[in-house]
Amino acid sequence: MRNYRVLRVFLMAGLAPVAGLGVARAQPVTPVITVTATRVPTPVKDVPAGVTVITRAEMQARGETTLVQALAAVPGVGVVQSGGPGNVASVFVRGTNSEDVLVLLDGVPVNDPSEANGAFNFGDFTLDDVERIEVVRGPMSGLYGANAIGGVINIITRRGAGRPKAQITLAGGFPSQGRANAEISGASGRFDYALSGALDEESGFDATAKRLSVYAGVRDPYRAALGAVNMGYTPVAGVRVYVVLRAQQTDASSPDLGYPIYDDANQFEKNTDLFGKIGVTAHLFQGALTTDLFVARLANELHFTNLLDAADPNQVQANDVYRGGRTDIQWNNELRLPDAGVSTASYVSFGAEYSDDTSREAVNEAYFGSPFVETVRASQNSLAGHVGAQTILGGLLTLDGALRDDKVSSFGNALTARAGGVLKIPGTVLGISASYGTGFLAPSLFDLYGVDNFGYVGNPHLRAEYSSGFDAGPEATIPGFGRADLVQASVRYFNTDIRDLITSTPDFLSEENIGRVKIDGVESEVNITPASWMSLDVNYTYTKARDAQTGAALLRRPQSAGSATMTLTPWQGLSVTPQVQYVGRFVDFLYDNNGYPAGTGYARPGTIVNLNVTYELSDKFTMFATGRNILNSAFEPVNGLQIPGASLLLGVRTTID
């Protein structure tokens, strides 16, 4: 039983003339900076890891309004959503499980302690207050601790700067959708501020696959409301005291994945996510030392309801509440060391973190008239210390490393590490990158202490899952046509071994550490920029993720996936951004055309085409049109549930300063 809990685990598991042709001098390349990969601001090209930085401007150019949309085209990242916006969504990085991805919000871990596997639900997060997203692929527990086996996704919110200004966005379209966003940001004297409010509503599509005989055309509505504040005060030069507050409530509906699937009009979920952070950052000793101390609090509540419907063959009723909380305290430091001999741009980072997680769960459900009750009331805490270092030797070899020790109340200590380097080959446009790291996943509170009336009892003696992994590959920046970055290309082989997996016992009445997973693959990306008004980004990822004991492929890990995004600005003010996403076939639990389970097998591949057009009438007024899934693909990322059909959103964005 445990229908909704099992379902969530199941879904989480998871034309201007071209200037400078031929003869113009190559223009310098502005480096893309990441702070997540090493904790020190570092150019992406100097980081020995797969890193993607998505800026606010890029999200607007592609018409992306949700976190799911923004991550869908990132190499090595698989996004699986069970229907439309607001529904459960999982992210699999380089074939690892969804709980093996650590999500940070302004550096604070925000994976939900009330989730059965401790994962993050990507389906209910909107982007109106987000400045950029940094995705780091590969084992990162040596820097960030638990959950960072597959990688880290850091969502960084917007800060105010410069002259005060207001920005208002209004949009509407098909199918019966509307968006409104307002933000005020800037700096005045010693204060800086960014305040955002947003509302997103749509009548939705029916997520039930149209191929199923149970398809009834029941629309799944969606509504998301957001309020966010990021404020700072600088009492003296180099010191900033700050407060970040964020509240989001998301309401969504979805079909019932039962026996059979039922196109339910009465199944709803309401997610309320509250986040607060207060801290101080100081730049000391003429900027040589940066220290940051903060306290953060996370509170998530999911209320899931399903009213009894006489036509429902599963006779489902539900009134479930999941509450997860986290208190997180961190002290982080970056010390710039003087150059010495061939060693330049050297840093040492160090810090400590204390976190306390709680889960309060009350499940009251019924199936075919049979009641089901499940409870969790538990907590878990951890104390960690970390240290890292990086340097550049002779201007050619960048090295970094990190070591972290976590003491977790449920099982003891976990010591993890990471090391890597990037070598620029003299006299060529080539570089070689390689890294190695270890990681761990702490047992979730449900795995440890969950109880239900069918005999399930969590296992408080569980050990952590552990992993080791490495990646390596060449990269190149090739000049031409007057540009220093005509072609940027990289190919990276990755290999991950996860052991002591936490899985259900054969009778499904508890959990145990058993099993092993082996994952390897190739991640490639090419960016071509022949002119300032044209660029093309293409990526392809091959992944082989299998149970090491049985050889069976892991669910919802397509062997082939990729995307192509083109950005065209044929004349000043006009931007056209078409995008094609491809997801190859993958193993899944299948439903036949009558809506009944049909065993495990290969699900069909899918291709999704999006198009966004923006036109700046002036620096104060912009019009945009966003078409998503414009070819109306019926792709099923979760077998039996298809992605939303073709949609069109038309809007305006105005700036007042």
C-alpha cells in the first residue's frame, strides 16, 4: 500500500551584417564565473568538473519560468515530471538517483526532510526572483556533504544594486494561462534591496496519456504564488548584513496512478515552502579574507487530498500532510594567499556547518474501502567541517581539492574528499580536465523511523550509502571569423560506483543496505558563435546506469539525451530562440492502453520543440511570445502520463527607474 508515498518515491526515483569576418581581430572572451564548484569565484574553464551556469538573461531569452524548464536542456541532467507544472518532478544527474542531487538555495541545502528519500521536488519552484542557477555535475560531498553524490544545483536569488528601479511583467495565453510579476530593486546609501512578487495560473492540460482508454480530458489546473525579499545593510565598507526571505505556495492537480490509472478530477496537492536566511559577510585584510556566517530556516508543507469519486475503480480517499523542517548554520571562509613562485591565484577555503532536520507526517488514506495510516515524527542532526584549496601553477595547471567530515546522528561519521585539475596544453587550443571524488547519502527520516498499519517499520540501524566517481576529458576554445570563441567544445567521460544502497526489504516491511549501482557515460557539448548575433549550443549525453548485481537498467535513465538551442538577434532589439530537446528510450514501469500495469520495459523516446521571441521596443519596454511544445509532442516522461501539449504565452515587460 502506501499509495501516495510510494507514488512520490516512484516519481522522484527518480539581419545585421556579420561583423569582422576573416580579418577582424579576435574579441576577448568574458569568462563565465562559478562560485559553487569550489566555493571560491572561479572561471568555469578552470574548474575540473562539468559546470553549467544559467543566467537570468538566458532564462528570459528562452521564456523559462520554472526550475524544471530551466534544467531540461542541461547536459548530463535528466528531468522527469509527472504531468504539468506543480506536479512531482525529479532530476537525475549523470544517472544517479534523484536523492543523490543536493539542491542549494543561496548556499543553503533545501532537500526536503519529509520526502521519503530526502530528495528535492523540482516541480513547484518558480524563477521570478532567481538571478542564476549553477549546476555542478559529479561527486561534490567533499565540499557540501550528504546528497551530493551526483552533483549540486545552487539556485542564487537576485540582489539589488544600482539605481532604484521597478519591473512589471504581464502575460496571458493558451490554455487559459496568465502570469504577473512585479519587482523593485536597487541600492540607496548603505541599503540594498530586491523585492519580488509573482502569480502564475493556468487551467492546464490533462496529464493522462491520450493513448489510454481511461483518458477523459480532465484538466489539471496549476497556480503558483511567490513573495521574496533580499535585503542588505553595509554598516562599514566591506561588511554586509543581509536577510533573505522567500515564500511560495503551489497548487496542482494530477491523475491517479492506480490499478488502473484513473483520470481523477479530485486529486490535489498544495505545497507551501518557506525559507529564511540571516547572516553577515565581511571582506577583511584588504579583501584577502572573505568570511560569511549565517543561520537559515526551511519549512515545507505538502497537503495531499483526494475526494472519493464513485467512478474511481480504485476507490481512493486521502488526506495526507507532510511537514519537513531544517535549521542550518554555516560559517564559511575563503583566504587568498600571496603568489609564490609559479603558484598564483591560490585560495584556501574552510568552514563548519550544523544542521537539524525534522519530519512530521500524518497519512490517512483508503483504497477499496481499506484504511491506510502512516506516521513519521523524527529528527536527525549533523555537524561538519570542511577545508579546500586551489591554485594555478605556471599559468597552465589549475589544481583544487577538498576534504569534509560529517558527523550524522543516525549513523556516525562520513569522511569525503574531492580533487581535480585542468591542464592547458601550451601552444594549442586544448585543455584536459580530470577529477575524482567520494560521496555519501544519509538515510532519510522515513527510512529510519517510518511506521504504517500494514506492518512497515523503518530501520534505525541503516548505514549511509557511499559512492566514488571520476571524470576526465578534453576541452577546446577555437578562434575564427574574428572571434576568440568561435567554437567551444568539451567531451567528458564519467564513472560512478554507488554501494550500500538503501532499498526496501523483500517483504516491503522495512529498509536495508544492499545492492550496488555502476554508472558510466559520456557528456559532450559544443557552442558555436560565428557572430555576435548568432549562437548555437548543442549537447549530447550517453548514460549507462545499471544494477551491478543483476545488470538491469535503472528506471528513467535514457541512454541518449540531448538538446540544441539557437539564439538569433537578426536586428537590434529582436531575439529569436528556438530549442529542441530529445530524450531517448528508457526503462520504466509500463501501463497498457487500458491503463493497467504491464510490467517493466522500454518506454518510447520523445522530442520537444520550444520557441521564444522577444522584441525590445525600448530599454523600458519589451514584448515576448513563448511557445512550449509547439509541435504538440505526446511524450510520456512517466509512462502513462504525458507532458503538457502546445501552449502560447504573450506578454509585456516594462521597467521604471
